[in-house]
Amino acid sequence: MLKIKEYARPESLAQAYEWNQKKSSCVIGGMLWLKMSHKNVGMAIDLSGLGLDRIREDGENFRVGAMVTLRELELHQGLDRYTEGALGAALRDIVGVQFRNLATAGGSVFGRFGFSDVLTVLLAMDTYVKLYRAGEIPLGDFLTRKRDRDILEEIRIRKQPGFHMVYQAHRNSRTDFPVLNGAVSLEETGGKLVFGARPLAAMALPMEESLRQKILGGTLTEAEAAACMNAAAEQVPVGSNMRGSREYRSHLARVLGRRGLMELQKLASAGKGGAEL
């Protein structure tokens, strides 16, 4: 059972950071996972009055405030165009609309949940997090960073020319946690293969240049995509839990990755994506 002694709304991020240095303090977001925990919270710090509930877009970035809900992220037209629908595909099966109206982007990222669809799709993009004390760091570095009492301000997605992305997931039932999820992405200077829900946190592999060139040229065959994913899956540590075994997840990595690569080739051939923004 979660017990909260004091609820507080800071007037600034500096004040929120100061309050959060006490071990008994806790920054709250949508309270959807926290409320199911068994802990005593001395001070629950609500950031909702600090203007962190907006998505800002300019010519170079999308800046997603930590208090933006997953539903707002899902429905944002600029992000939907840039990701060619992949962001919406990653979010739409997270429990339900009521849940996504409460769950925050900051809570999803800062929680580093192993089952996270959010982390998987963000990791496939050129994504950074802005922390109050540590400043801006790549999302991949943040996921392996030692947990501390810093405060996440916003998520920054840098637009890349020629960007394309495909999201894939396998669930035992719709709205359940994914057994395995993955995203493949492409841009002018490289590409990524990302796998999450292993049940470890998401991880990204760089796309080999020869594979990127085949996709761009529209010459990648199903057999070549399968061979590529057979090799890539060997680099993806997977584990077993109640939703699937290690062997099953390894098989899914190969299947979802192959499908993703072939779909990515279709998008690249169509010439749609981030280069138009």
C-alpha cells in the first residue's frame, strides 16, 4: 500500500529539485504504477504547475514536457507525420485511452520500465532527455545511468533528414504488456534496430551501412532481412517471465525484426518521412 505523508506543488524546478533530495520524497506523474507500490512517501512532489505539459515543435526538434500525457503524445499531428504513424502504433495498445490520459511521458521514461513501448519507440529516434541538474544527455545513456534524484524536465527528439521508422510488437492479448517489441529506423547518416520488453529495458543496435544501402535502394530481400536479424538477435539479451520464455523472445526478435526491415524498405521507397518536415 502506498502511503503519502505530504503533498506539495513546487513553484520552480529548483524548488522541486531541492525537495526531491530527501530520500523519502518522490516526484509523481500520472500515479498509475506508483499507486500500486508498497512504500512510504514523505513528500509527493507534483510538477503539474511548472509548464511541463506541452509539446513544442520547431524546425529542428520536438520538445516533450515531462508532464505531457501519453494520449497527447499519441495524438500530436507533427510527431505522427514525422514517425509515419509509428509513435501512435507504439502507444495505442498501452492499456486504454483512460490510462493514456493519465500516464505521463516523463514517468514512462524516468521509470525505465522493461516492458515500455514508449522507451522502445523513443530509442529508435534521435532522442535526448533534459535533466534539471545533469542537463541534456542521450536517451540511451540515460537508460544505463545510475539512478539518482535528478528531475526530468523534457524529452527532446531531434529531427533527422530522410527519417523513417517502423514499430512492431507481439502481445498475448491486446492491451497486455508486450512479450517483445521492437523498432527499426533509418535516416541519412545511419539506422537503428531497437528491442524492448525482454523483460529488460530497451536497447539499440546500430544498423550496418550495407543493410541501410540495400533498404534505400529497395533491393533488400526477405532472405537477406532474415539473415540480418538472425545475426542481430544473437546480440540481444533476452529473459524469461510469465509472458514468454527466453527462447520464444529470441525467435520473436528475428520475426519482428525481419518484418520491420521489409516494411521500412517500403516506406523508404515511397519517399515519405522526416525529410519533408
